[in-house]
Amino acid sequence: MNCSAVLSYLSLDKGKGHAMNNPKPTAIRADDLLRHLKDLRTGTYEGAKSRSTKEELYRRGIELLTPVAVAVLEEANVLFLQGTGQKQVIGPEDDGSGGLETRFELSWPEQRAAYVTRGHPQPLQPVRIIVNYSQDFLHPHLSGSTAGYWPFQITSEADAERQKGILAAIVELELHQRIYETDWRILPISRQWE
């Protein structure tokens, strides 16, 4: 992507164009961040101003993201959990403070039986991809339970597909965090080294 394309996109007048549609895909999700910046500049979310319209866009984005997020979780299940994992989609639901939250979770028998051994002892949480639209936020964000927040700019199947890299990074980070919180043997794949 070149600087003139970025400047051209950022200078779009209201109502002209939605996504940059850069013909050269890059590893960086430029469209998402540029659309996010435009939202911040205009005080909108994908052109919507009212909270109710923004929530409709959020719900539609979740519908589009669900098959992609579930596929990434299934890939982690096969690679690291030897197929023992259970995937669950929770939400969209109230986040407890008037916002919306959706969680894509991956749990497995060893994780469900484990407790955190580093830090405050508590049950070990599943791997989570979270999409939060807090009441006080202009627009929703994508994260894990321990890191984030990436722009949630999903209005098409292409937008949802473009999230694969971020979703994979979130899942990898979440898996590593569960290892850190317990032991390297928490992942079933580790049995091959015992």
C-alpha cells in the first residue's frame, strides 16, 4: 500500500465509498484500521450514528465472523488438543454494563479440570475470542481474554475472512497464556514428549 492510497482513503468525503478495497492485499489489515480511523473522525461506525443501528451492524458482523472464528478454533483443536476440544459461541448478549459481548470459546478436558497455578488460584479459563461493544465505546472491538483490542470492521464475508490472521494470533496467544498459567502439559499434543 502506498501513502497516496492511505491519504486518499482518509480524505474521503462523508457518503463516498466505504472500504478502501486496496487491490494488493497486505499482511496488515489496512482496510480495517483505515475504516476505524474514519469512524473515529466522523463519530460513526461504518457510517451509522445511532446506537441501535450500530448494534444491528455488530450483530450482522458476528453472523459473518462466526464461521471464520469457529474454523480457527477447530484448527487449534485438531493441531493442539488432538480433537478433544469443544467449541461454543456465546452471545451476542448483554455484557453486564449495557453493552454487547460475543465469545467464541474452545475448552478441553484438561483445561476444564485445571486451576491457575501462577497468580490468583482460579479455574483455568477456555481459549476465548471476544467481540465487545461496550456501552461507552463508539464501535466494537475484537480481542482475546488477555490482549486486544483490534478494530471490528465486518460488513461482508470478505471482511470476515480477512480476520483469520488476527483470530489465529488471538488463539495462539490464548493457548500460550493457558500454558503459562499452568504447565506445558495442559495441551494434549504435549503428551508425545512425555
